[in-house]
Amino acid sequence: MDHRDYYGADRNFSEAWGDTYTIVSKRLMPSKPPKRTSTLDKHQSRLNTLRQNHTALRQNHTTLKRQFWLSWHKHKDYLHSLSMRWTSGDQPTAEDALSATACKASISFSAANGNIGNERAWFARILYNQCMDGHRRRKAENALSVELLAPSAEPSAEDDMLNSELRQVLDRLLKDLPPSLRGPVVSRLVDESPYAAIAKTYKVTEGNARKRVQHGRAILRRRLRKYLTAGEIVE
């Protein structure tokens, strides 16, 4: 055999064997495992998603808030005139109703995502309900003085004595109220202060001021009824 043929055959054998070795090695050797996402990476991804969602919600809230106040100021003069009409021209009461309407409408506006059809009519409806609620509350709060302390058309000496006695009883009952209720009740029923002023004086929310007055009034009514039936103040 010619030495060139020998070396050529040897080279061909080596090349063939090399290809076979590569193929066998790839089949026998385990493939490289896929890269796994660590627990930390997963938590970081979730955190990023939450941050993005929070940012989007905050931006949406800011946008809705801006839209609401633009709409509110657009109709405020009209709503103020309605409030004055529905509160019989009582400026403080009209302002209270208007403020409460703005708070309620703001919450409803956000809940509806700003999708309000006729904003003017929508605001007016909320304001009307607020004014009617105010009428009912004031009627209930004044029930004691109207029913029990109002003088008759021609007051007699007995009427004067009875009214004087009832006023003394009411003063005693007011003093017996818990301190947290006494101040707001006196401010509302005696001084006729608006709830906004009561809330500011006692550093509570307007809703909390209303609850305190209602609670105190219920206690007064219950104890006064017991006095009228038993003839003595019952705790």
C-alpha cells in the first residue's frame, strides 16, 4: 500500500470516529438544565407589578379628583341657589348641606369612575336628599322644646310654673349627660350651632358630631319621659 493511501485512510478513520464520538457524547451527556427563576426573582416581579398597579390607581384617583372638582365648581353657583331655596334661606344650613353634598358626591363620583350622565341633575338630586334629611333631623331635634316647652296661646300661672320646672329638669338632665355628649348637645339644642361649628369646637368629624347629638338627645328624651311618668328624675 502506498504510504499516501495509508495516511489518507487513517485520516478518514479519525474524522469518522470524531464525528461518531461527538454524536454519542451529545446523546449520553445530560442536557444543560433550563435556568430557573429564583424565589427572590418571583417576589421582585410581583412587587414590581404591585407598584405599577398602585401607581396607576393613584394616577387614576388624582385624575378623577381633578375632574370632580372641575365639575363641582362648574355647577356650584346653581347648587348654592338650590340649597338656599330648600333651606328657606338659612345661610349656615345651606352651606352645611352644600358641603355634605360635595363629600357624598365625591365618593360616588369616584365609585362610578367619573361616568356621570347629567352632572347638573345628579348634583341637584344629592343636594335635595341632603336638604330633606336635614329637615327631618332638625324636626326631630327640636321635638323636645316644641312639644314640651312651647308656651300656649294664653299661658296661665300654672303653665309658667310648669315650663319653669321643665327647664330646671332639662338643665339637670343636660348636666348629667356624659361630658363627650353634653357639649355637642348643648351647642346644638340650646345654642343652635351648626354641626360644622360643633365638629370644629370639639375636634371631631361632622358625622361624629351628629352621632353625639343624636345619642345625647335620645338619653334626654328617655329620662324626661321617665320624669313625666314617675315624677322624679330617673338615671
